[in-house]
Amino acid sequence: MNIDIWNLLYNHLEERHHNNIYQNVMQDADYLKFTQQEQELCSQYERLNLSDDQRKVILNWIDAITAQNEAYTAVVFRMAMQCCFALLLELADLK
């Protein structure tokens, strides 16, 4: 039986009509505050009179930070899933 557990999990999370990821994000005041702050800083950045080289350095820096955050998020997600499956196996006494 070849089941892609990640696709099943993703589909389950996407198909939920209540308590889904979008609702949780919309209720997270810190996330919303920092998203708004990011938008304001982006607007300020666009109004700066920077040379192409300066803009390139800043954009590369932003790309590096974004890649680091994405990698960290993936690692934390995998660790959380591993903990969940370990707990399920322990509860089911399948060790």
C-alpha cells in the first residue's frame, strides 16, 4: 500500500471548514501586526533612492532571510509530525 502521508495530511488541512490554517493566522494578532509592519517597511524601501547595486544587496539579504525561515519552518513541522506519530504509536501500543 503506497500512500503519500504528506499529501493526505495537506488535503485534510486544506479541506477543513473550521479551525483551519487561514482562520488561525487571521486570529494571530502578532502575525498580523508584523505583517502590517513588513508592508510599511516595504513601502519605505521602495521610496528610497538607492542604486541598483544597493537594491541588489538588500534583495539578496531578504532572499537569504526568507530561505532561512522556510527551512526552519520545514524542520519544525517535521519534528512536530515526528512527535505526533511517536505519540500515536505509543498510544496504540505498536512499538
